[in-house]
Amino acid sequence: MPDNIFEEVQSLLARQLRLDPAQVQMESQIKKDLGADSLDILQLLIRIEDDYGVTIPDEELATFNTVADVVAYLETLK
């Protein structure tokens, strides 16, 4: 598991959404601020599950509104 989870999530989102990593901040709303749609979020979920070797339950996924939500969840897995 990466040491800096935020940087890892930032990099994944930036690549997935074709954004400058500087645009992806902890307080960024994934859909509203970063322009992710449902497919983007599903693809991101798959990448995170593969990279971290975890399965994220649908009820957890529903709580991911901001980048900080994703980072906080991944930190609970450490």
C-alpha cells in the first residue's frame, strides 16, 4: 500500500479524468468539481481495488463524494 494515499488517489484521478494533478485536491468533489461521471467512478474503483488488493462494498462507494472521502476510506485499510 502506498505511503501517501492522497498522492496515489490524486494521480489515479488525474490520469483517469485527464486533469492536471494540481486540480485534484482533498476537498475536490469527484463528480461536481472534477467532472467524473458514473463510468469514470466505476473505472477508478476498479483501479483502486486492483492497486490496493481490496474490495470496496457498494454502500461504501456511495459515500465517496470528495477526494478526502476516498483517501479516508483507504487509510482505514492500513
